[in-house]
Amino acid sequence: MTATVSALLADKDAGSNAIGAPGRMWLSYGALRALAAEVEADLRRFGIGAADRVAIVLPNGPEMAAAFVAIAQAAVTAPLNPAYQETEFSFYLQDLRAKAIVVPEGYDGPALAAAASLGMAILRLHSDLAGPAGQFRLTGAAGATPAPAGRPGPNATALILHTSGTTSRPKIVPLLQSNLVASAANIGTSLALTPADRCLNVMPLFHIHGLIAAVTASLAAGGSVWCAPGFDALKFFAWMKEARPTWYTAVPTMHQAILSRAARNRDVIEAHPLRFLRSSSASLPAQVMLELADTFKAPVIEAYGMTEATHQMACNPLPPRAQKPGSVGVAAGPRLGIAHEVENRLVDGTGEVVISGPNVTPGYEGNPDANAKNFFEADGLRWFRTGDQGALDEEGYLRLTGRLKEIINRGGEKISPLEVDGVLLDHPAVQQVVAFAMPHPKLGEEVAAAVVLREGQSATEREIRDFCAARMADFKVPRRVVILDEIPKGATGKLQRIGLAEKLGLGQPA
């Protein structure tokens, strides 16, 4: 089979459900294929060719999912966070060299202003709420000359995303048609997805996790994806009741919010049993994995992914194999290795996690320095450095110690923030935690932690620090514990360690 998004959908049963949403009829595979053909014809009429880049700025939901899948069969997709400000849109649209932008009918926000100032083609997406979920049409000005017909091949770029860029300028990650197909197949194999499976998607669809794990992998397996309009813990169980999913995928903070409302929704959980739950995009604390498994009476499959790998790299296996709390599982698609953190060679023990495989980006765009730093050849393979530190156990399960740039260096003592998280989460009053480095005038860095307490529970900073001191070496005990109502999160719901000390005004050197 040709490794393209178009070929991925070509053999699916035309009458089967593909995309759903709250209160909407289902969009079938046949209708999705017809939509893709219409979109392709429209884009060519607008002067958009197979190699041209189309930014997509749409709210979460079925239209965003359908637009991504349809446009990816005809051009290069570049989904962007609708919450960006105009200056951010200007930066990303210029950096991406996007030729056109897709915005909702009637939209008059900052993305439009940025695109107009850059002279980009403006394409309006018109949806019909009375029609099937995700059905839409595009309108725009016809191009001076229509673009040539033809769909992109396996080696053409299908999707462009930026790295998160917490400490530096974000890098451009081009992902090929073949990368998307390989990753969707890897996820489908890991989760044993079939046409009978249905994913309830609550992940943002400008991010690799939702785009590939929820949408593309579901469609590649001939299953269905039910698209919520974003994440809302208050509505999750009502959506579960309506969607009747066999699984959902989320980041740990979302799982924790769902758990906080699970007790009052036991009837829904029992009436609509899940085959499994999936977690990715940040480390899932062992305590949360065990609580989820007990609450939903289903295996919790933690996966390890990143944009440069078109999402999935490792995954805890389904039963009868073990789901190891605190581990991100075994190699799940690409080859997995451990490399020396400085030298370009593979090592045993703890080191930098590296991957090699057909789902890995060919390289950052226009950034030879980053490519030289992040890719190397060894043992006849081209390896990508993930920036994560970890080790493989005797059964091949990967345990991460943290992002290399997040490891806390306290006067030469290296401390894993994930280890500190794990101890703090054992405190009966602690619901959520993120350990991080704060500046120290003599040691360079010191350990700090932000925590959210469980509803109805109380604890002081001193009590939490004493709890840690009884369970770990003194140099690992947080010198500051900040108790918050909510820990600041990134756009995808991930807790962010880097920059948290500054956000909280902690540890400014004297």
C-alpha cells in the first residue's frame, strides 16, 4: 500500500462511521473521501498546489479533524493554536511560509489580521451543524492560475509543526506522508485497534498527540473518532455516555481532572466500559495510573511520544503483558536505544533516549545546527536524540528520569524531578505536583515543588517537606513547596517545569 494519508482511507468501508461529535450525525468514510476530493479540487482552483502550505486555525471539534485529514491529502497542513495573539500568528505564519490560511466562516480574529498583513490567501470554512459532523466547504478567491492536479506522494511533507520552544526559538518539524502512515500503524498495532474501536478525543487538534493518536490512528484502523470541542472535566462523562467510546487518550492533568469527578459518575463508567485508557505527552505518575486502572477497571496504556517522532515512540503493552507504573513501556514502532549524552554512541545503563525508524522526521527545516546536534549515525542506523534521560530494564521497558534540560543540578548533585514528583504524590493530601529547579546563588539550582491539594484536605509547606525528608535523601527534598489552586499549564494541558520558578517568583538570586 502506498504510504500516504489518501491511500490510508481508500480501502475503508464507505458506510462505516468515521467522525462524530456531540449532538451530530456521523460522517461516514465514503463522505470523508468525497469531502477530500472536493477540498483537493477547491485548493487547486484557489492556486494551492500539493507542495504548498496551508495553515489551519479552527476550534477543536469535528471540522478541525476533517479539515486536517482532507487537506493533508492535497497539500501541506500546518495546524496552529487558535488562542495565539496576532504577533504569534505573524511569527508562525512567516516561519512556516504558509501560502493560505483556513479560518471559520465569520472569523475576524488575530489570525486573520496576521494573514492579511502577509498577503496570504484567506480560505473560509463553512460548516452545517444540521449535517454530519465535520462536513464543510471552503470558499476563497480563485488563484491567478489554478494549481496542477495530483496528490502528494509518500516522501512529500504532510504536516508541519513547531517544537514547543520553552527556552529557545521553536524549531520547524516537517513530517512526511510516510511518517504519518507509519506512526498511525504503530499506534494501531500497539493498541490492537479495529473497526469496532471508537476514540473519544479531548486532545487539542493543533498538537501531534490528538492529530495522530486520536484521529489518524483511529481512521487508519477503520474505527471512528468522536471529537469533543476541547477538554472539559465537567462534561466528560456526559460525552462518554453519548459517544460510547472503547477508549480515550489524554495528558496526565486531564486524567487527574477526570478522576476527580469519577466517583459521582460510576453509573456511566459501568454502563460504558472502556477496553483501555491511554496517556501520553507527559509522564503519568504511578499513583495516577493505578487509580485510573482501579476506577475504570481497564488497563491504562502509557505511551511516550514527541513531535519529531510523529508522536509515538514507546508504549506500555496491552494485557496479558504488564503495564508497569512509572514506565513508558517498550519500543512501539521505532527502534529504541540509550546513547551517551555527549558522544555519538549507544551505551548500556542510563543515558539519552534515542530512536530510529520510518516515523521519525527527516530533520528540522532550515536548521543545520539542530540537525547536527540531534541526529547521528551508529550501528548502521540514523538515530534521533530525544532530549530525555532514561534507562531500559531487563524486559525492555523504558523508565524516564526526565528531560535532560529539566534535571535539577544542585551543586553537582543531579536530581530527577520525576522522582521528587513520585514521593510527593504519596502524601495523602497531595492531588497534583510538579517539581522544578529554582535558581540558587551558591548551588546554582535548588529543588522546588508546586502542589495542588486534594479537595477537603489540608497540609502546610513544612508538613509536606517533612514527609519528603522521611523518604528521600536530604539534597532531594524541596526547599520550597508552593501550594496552589492550579498549577500553570501549557496550551496542550502539560505541566511545564521550565520557567515555573520565574512564573512563581521563586529563588531570585540575592
